[in-house]
Amino acid sequence: MTAQQPSIATNPAPGAKRAKPSRRPLIIALVLLSTFVVLLPAVLGGYWMRVLTVVFIFAIMAESVNIIAGYAGYNALGNAVFFGVGAYIVGVTTTQLNVPFWAALLLAGLGCVAYSVVIGYPILRLSGRYFLMATLGLLEITREVVLNLDITGGAQGIATPVMDVSPEFANRLFYYLALAVLATVVWVTWWIQRHNMGLALRAIKFDEEAARTMGINSTWYKTQAWAVSAFFTGLAGGVYAYFLAYIEPASVFEIATSVRMYIEHVFGGAGTVFGPVLGALILELLSEFVWARFTEIHYLILGSLVILITLFVPKGLISYIRKIPVHRLDAWVIGLFRRDSAGREESED
Amino acid sequence: MGGELMQAVVNGLLLGGFYAILGVGFSLVYGVMGIINLAHASLVMIGAYLTFTFFSGWGLDPFLSLPIVAVVLFIFCWLTQKYILNSLIRRGFLGMTVVSTFGLNLVLINIALLIWSANYRGVVTSYSGVAFDFVGVRLPLVRIIILVLSLVITYVLYQFLKRTKTGKAIRAVALNRDAAQLMGINVYGIYSITFGIGGALAGMAGGLLSPISSITPFMGGPLLGIVFSVAVLGGLGNVNGAVLAGVVLGVAQVVGVYFLGTPWQLAISYAIFILVLLFRPQGIMGVKFVR
């Protein structure tokens, strides 16, 4: 862990120093973007709706990993375990117990919270390196157990009930559902960042021993952070199970899924509110493109991309976007609107 | 009944020696640099494929091709560390190396798919079926050779780390990187050599595995759990610990399968892994590195 500290120390604590210039561009961009995303289904075909739903699901997971890894510095590389558990809770409860989808989804989230707390309370005491391996182990052992249980249907998997609605309606439903969960997790992350919890998590990432000396109950905060992370990853898994209508252990407990969401949060910007969403958006769309065009060498291209990203963008995209002189851009935009009032003094505002 | 259990224990012991060499390279890399090499199991896969190629192309005995495989993978991993991973560590992004190695893992799998296709391959030698009978316990010759070679390789590694100048430098860097640098050790050079050795060990493990297992591009996945378990159980970077951990794991797995059934084999190794992490994160030997 000690060797890892310098990298954390040199990263500017995101949000610690709020950009003094106006935050208006960010708000304008957000309003425009959300309007765009909400209205998008009106023009999109079924294929792209489904692609975007998957992108949103990955964005939810990347943001969830961000809470425990980006903020608290505990690299939960095996976080897909909650994706699988969430998917299986929805799968089992809807098929075996006839629980309605909405209730099953909530159960998936809560079940993952319970799982993360039971497992997390002991393993979050481990130092970061061991925690990382422990989460990978957890992912693998959970898959093996699910594979061998009767209630989960073993390697055959589960076909979740198909909703009695038109395909167009179903596409829209899952699109907006994933979008709503995504918006919620982004809002929660933003909330965490601005409150004591975010401060405590960043203190833990920076120097856990010092944080504990200052009276921060680090295990409590880490457990909380992982529980939040597990909740949203579980929801993502639940939505995915119903969306895809079929799940199997090998595909939902996949280590590749796990590492993918981790890479996306790093690529966008670990420890930032919007970075992971941006990272997931870009990488998932890129992956979709590569998969469609170069099926044979899909892994080769993605693997090389991953290596190149870590080499050239190790701090995340957001750190580059932050360098854009937003305040000048802001002044320019305002200037455009005030063309007509040219000649008046700026100080009038 | 008793005889079958006895056979299971013996199988576990034979397997354990191999597990040691499977995990020790990963353990060394992790112990010295803190790099979690997710591509380790795929390097094993590449080692197995190279052995298969030498065997089917030139008729070279799988055990004789070990040195060639080791050299090839040493060079490959040395270059990887020198040009990719070291550049990340230099800039303070040690945490990113795990992501890089995952990328490397994907690349290796795809390369194997392109060169050798997804078909199952195997190495069947003239002495593959030979086995000895010892008080009712079957001892296949191939598995005995694998065990002996595994132990020899780990012993050579131990002596290398203990006695040679490079080995001592590796241990010094593992114990205290800054102090080692002040003593004039080229830390990044040592890193490259360490990763190279890790790769060579993975390759030799692959070579040893080739006569007893089918070879596919995706064979690395299930091996990774064993690699983790051996590394954590033995203590990171601890060569003796890895041997003991391999044997413990091998016996536990085979005996566990005897009582619970084959499907639980992987679950058992992961369960051991997590239990050790929870209760004894410093490993069974209690020492982090070769002293």
C-alpha cells in the first residue's frame, strides 16, 4: 500500500478546491445533455436503444466502483460480484417466488447491501492490496457457489419472465429505467462528495492511518461506501437480468465485466462525479464498434487499447477537460447573447 | 474406501508441487513490485502452447523444451516490464499496472486464438500411460516427473534469490526500494528482471502442465484462483511458503473433491484463499519474503 500512496498524493483531490470561476457552463451542459438523453428514444431505433441501455448499465457500475475505489482508494476489482448477485436475486425471485419485477429489483439492491456488509466488514480491514485480491476471490467463489446450487439452475442459467408488452415499449422502459438508476447514482455520488462522507473517504484514500488518528472511523466509512456501491451495482444487475431475459453464472459473474467497469472509471476520472460516466460512455460505444467491425481480433484491439489508455491517460479524461479554460468559454458564450448590447460596460452586470 | 482416500491424498501431494511453481512467479512479482499480474495465467497458457508447438513440430519432449520456453517468456516479460509497466510505476501509477496486465491478458488470449485456434490441444508422449503401483496407490510417471521438476525449479529459484548478486538485489528492492536505490541498485532494471523471472516461471508451469491437461486459449481463467491462493497462502514473495502452500492447497482440493464432488473443486481453492486472507493475511509461514 505504501508504494501506492504517492500516486494518490499527487492526484489533486477532486472537488476539494472548487473551481472559483462560474459553474454555469457545467449546469448548462448538464441540462442540455439530460434533455438530449431523455428525448433521444423518440428518434432512435431498437438496436441503438438497446446498445445505449447497456452503456447506461455499465455507467452505473463504473460510478459504483468509483465510490469505493475512486473516493476511498479501495480498488474493488471484483465488484461485478454484486452485478451477478443482483441479477440472480431478480432471476430467482421472479421465476421461483413470482415476486413482481419492481419488488425484485429492490430486493436485488438490498440483498447486495447485506452481502457487501457481511463480507465487507471483515475484508475492508485488510490493506488495499489484499482487499483487491479478496474481491476477486469473492467474485470467483460466488460464481462457483451459484453454479453448484439447485435453486439457481446451475450452469443452465435462468430465463427471466418476458414482460407482456410490445418490444418497443420494453426497449423504452429499460432505457428509462437504466437512465433513472444512472441519474440516481450520479446524484448520490455528488451528494457524497459534498458531505462529510466524501471528505472522510478522501482522507482514507490519502492516508488511512492519519485519518484514523484524526478520529475517522475508517472501517465504518469504507463499509458504508462499499454498501452504496453494492446497492447500485445490484440494481444494474437486476435491470440487466430482466433486460436480457436470460442469465447464466459464467456471463454475469465475469471477471472481464468487473475489470471493464473498473477501467471505465479510471479512464473517465477516478474520484470525480462525472468521469466514470464519461469513461463508460466512450469505452462502451468504442467496444460496440470494435466488436461489430473486428470480431476476430476484438480482444486484441480492446486489450491494446486498455494498455494504451493506462499508459497515456492514467489520470483520467476529466483531468484534461478541467484544463479547458471554461471561464473564458463562459465569457464567450455570454458575449454571444449580449451582442446586441455591445458598447455597454461589462461592470453593469 | 480408505485406499481411495489415500490415493486422493497422494494425488493432492503430486498436484501440490505443481501448484507451487504455478503460483511462485506471481507471488514473486507481487512481493517485489506490488504488481498484480492478471496475465500470469495466460502466460502459463502461452508456455503450454509453445511446448505443444515444439512437441508437434519438432518432436521435442515437453520436459526438454522447458528451458526454451523459459527463455522466450523471460524476454517477453522483461520487455513488457521495461517498456510498459516501469513507465507507469515511474510516474507513480502503480495501481494502474493491474489494468495494464488485464489488457495484456486479453491480447495474449487473442494471439493464442489467432495462432493456435480455439481447438483443444494436447501433448501425449510415449510414456504418458506409464504408472507405478505402490501399496495400492497409483503413481503416474508423468506426474512424478512434474513434481520433481517443480521442486527442482523452485529450489533453484530459492538459491538464486539467496546467493547470487541479482537475487540479493531483488530481495533488497522488495524490502526497501529507496534504501536499495541509495545503495546503487538499479531498481527499474531489477523490476524488469523480476517480471522476466515471473514470466519464465509461468511459462515453465505451462510446459509442465501440457502433458496432463488439454490446452485452450481460455485455460488461464480457472488457474488464476489457484495462483492467487498459493501466493496469499504462502506469503507474498516467499518461495518456501509457496511450496508449502501448493502442497496444502493441492491436498485440500483433492480431499475436498473426494467428499463434496468435482464441481466444488474451484470453490474450495477460493474458499481457502478468502479464509487465509481473513485470518492470516501474512500467509502460513508468517514471513513476507525470503530472508
